[in-house]
Amino acid sequence: MTATSAARSLLVSPTHSPDPFDSSAADERRAVIERDAALVRRVRDGDSAAFDEIVKAYMRQVFQVAYRVVGHREDAEDLVQDCFLAAYQYLDSYDADRPFGPWITRIVLNRGANLRRSRARRATEPETDPVSPAPSALDEATRAEARAKLSEVLATLNERQRMIVTMCDVDGMTSAEIGERLDLAPGTVRWHLHEARRVLRRALARFIEDEP
Amino acid sequence: MTDLHLYRGGRTPPDEPRRDPRLSALLRDLMGPVPMGDVDWDALAGRVGAAIRARQTPWWTYVQRWQRRALPLSLAAGAFGASILVHSWLTHPETLSSAPDMVSAVVAGTPTEHAATIFAHAVTSATPFAADFPE
């Protein structure tokens, strides 16, 4: 496995569980930072093709976050494009000693929050996967009610808590993986997760208890 | 240990916060998976690349490109300009002194055309090749 492909699998795989004390995980992280720093230097020297490599390395990760923020595939694709444009434009403010992923994730969260507010109606109607719908224990009317309640309560969480609880409980990521993505300590992730779950459990208690 | 344990720089506790399977199932049911398989990644990458190329090059790319060369270039240009001035003054001191003369003549009320003729005469008569040109 090359350093680039190892770095990419670290960044995009939701099932990868990096142990911060594992030296190979630390090596992979260092390889990613060095690769990104080299690419950014090339872009700053006028080689725009190097930015294409950055886009290819991060677009899946960016899309995943963008989709969770706006809840709509086409909006998420637009947001991905918008965020990479912003990253390119403000590349001079990027610290090349830090990983690129959390930097662009912050851009996605900030811009996505603005987009979601401006398209509130569509954002409260997340797409369902037409190919493999998740088996539902709720009837359609209850689902609609639960979904409305969920949208309402998610709106009361801050952007970070909403993203953390979604990444953990829906996408199955660990606190270490989420911390890598958002540049947060795993303990901080766990604290936000605890808070978000507490709010969600209280608001959705009726729907949870109704399940067999 | 609760999942409220705050971590900052110490060893990560091995226990992940326990998942509530019913809450997770409900959230997955309501939010659905990220449709990674529905995205045409090549097309999206192409779209982003095209949008970047269509946008005007940011100003800092020019600064970044030239900043390393700017100092030696400006030093070289300054040295070259200074050597031209010194050489010109050493070989044709009248040329340099005639310009202030012309300015003071204009200020004193001499017609502009006349002052210009005086200046041109001073310059051309000071250079050897001037003899080849009719006045």
C-alpha cells in the first residue's frame, strides 16, 4: 500500500479505527500531513493541477460531511464545489503544518450551516436511499412525525454536536475517527456526543419506546 | 467511567461511549445512509477543477511566485540604474546639469519651446553621434 492510498483509506473509510498510540497510525497521519503540505506548496507556486489531487483525496470525506449538514445529495455536491473553491481562494491562510482534512471540514460546516438556513425546507427532508431503504420499525405516519421531531431537535443542537452524533450513531464512526476529522480531542468528542444523545433521547423518547 | 470524561493530551480511555442501539436505529432509519454510491466522483472532481480554472487567479499566487526573486531582482535593477547614472555623469556631465538649467529657465519665464531647444542642443552637442544629425 502506498503512502497516498494508506492516507486516503484513513481519511475516507468510516470503519477505520486509528489508535492514537499506534505508531503506524501516527506514521500515516504524518504522511498525510507531509503529502498535503507538498501539494499546497505546489499550488501556491502556481501548479493548479496539484489542487486536483487534493480534491480527489478529500472529496469523499467532504461530501460525507456536506451531506450530513444539508441532507440532500445535489445540495451536498454544490456545497463540495463551493467549499473547494473557498479553500483554493483562501489557501494562503492554511497552516501547512496542520492536517488539511479538519481545515476543509470547518469550511464545510460553516458554509453548510449558511446553506441549510437558506434552504431550510429541503434540508428538513433528507433523501432516502431508493436502492436499499433501511428497514423501518415505524409506520409511515409515525416516521413522518418522528422525522419532523428529529429535525426540530437537531436544530437546537450546535453544528458540532449535530455532526458528532450523526457521525457516531448513524455512520458508525468512533470518537477517535471523529476527532481526526474535526480536529478535536477524543474526550471532547465524547462529551459533545453525551450532550447530543441526552437531548435526542429526551426529545425522541416516545418513538424509541414505541419500538418493539 | 462515563463518557463525560474530558480528554486533553492524556491517554485515551479504552472505552468508547456505549451506543444506545434503539436511538441509533431510529436515527439511521430517519436520516438514512450517505448516498456515496450515487455520486459520480469523476464528474464532481471535473466540476470542481473547471470551476477553479474559471475563477480568476488569486492575487497571492503572483506574490508567492515572485517573492523569492523580488529582492535580488530589485537589488540588481537598482545597481544597474545607479551604474548607468554614474557612467552618464562621468562621461557627459552637461547632460545631467542641463535639466535643472532648463527647469530654472522655464520658471524664470523663458518660453517653453525655447527652453526645450536649449536643452536639446545641450544634450545632442554633448554626445559624439550628435554631429551626424542636422539640428
